[in-house]
Amino acid sequence: MKVHVARDGEVIGEWTQTQLYKLLRTCEVFPSDYYWHEGMETWERLAQLPCGKSVLATPAQRRMLTDCDFPWDEFTTKYDVSRLMDSRPCTQKQRSFMDDLGICYQEPLTTKEASDLIDLELSGEVADGSPTVKQLAILRRLAVETQLQSLMPISPSRRKAAFEIKCLRAFGLPE
């Protein structure tokens, strides 16, 4: 059975519920749009169809949005949640990890962008190079705090510096 879909008072197309599910997932139609099919007396929201309900944010996602002070309503989708969460500013933990790894970045940076940079570095697909100024400063500070001598040569690579930072943090700091 074909379902007619309308937005802002205009019919935008007609599809089967299977087709609608795909369109809802790609945000070409929205749970807040209206639908009608033969036998119905009035138009209703797509969110009332099983395919419309399946793309709505879960209660846990809604709580997370509330906790992060993001606005949401009964038509917020799982995809909206994902986009909103990815748009948050990068965390201090991500910044510190990127500094340890010698990843150069520019602010402002979102959690998604930081995560992508970290993943790219950890995949080894990025060329290695000289350690960054931040890495060298971290190494000097850790050497003083841990009272451990650096085992690195004078001009290590960025990845060797990251490894040494990891080792100093893991083995050198008292509990």
C-alpha cells in the first residue's frame, strides 16, 4: 500500500512503508511529516507508523541530550542525536591525548574531528616526523616528575616520543 507524505501542507510524494524507512534514515522525510493512505479520515504524523517510530531517539539518547543541554522534541531522530553529539567541543582528554601523540590541531575542534584525527594517527596512515614542541615539553615535565632519565635519542620521531610519553606515564608515576 502506498502512503502519501506531506510537509507544510504540500504532498511531497508517495511511497511504501519500506521505502519510507529508507527515506527516514537518510533524512529525506521526517517523523514530523504527515502521511495519509486510503481508508484514513485524517492525516497523521509519520512518527506514528512503525517505520517512523524506529528512527526516533531512544529514551537513553533523550536523557543524554538533556544532560548535555541540547534541545530535543518528540520528533528528534537517532541521526539528529548522533549529529548533535558529534558537534560538541573536543574534550580536554582528547586534547591531551592528541598532544601526547604529537597531533597538530587547530581550535575550535569538535569531538568528532578530534576522534577522527586520533583514529587516523593510530592507524599509522599519517607520516611520522619530528616530535612536536608540546611532546618535548611533556617529556621534560614527566622526566622531572618521575625522576626517570629519557631513553630517547636527541631527535626522536613523533611516534617514538608518543611511546616514551606513554611509558613514562604508565611506569614512572607513583600511585
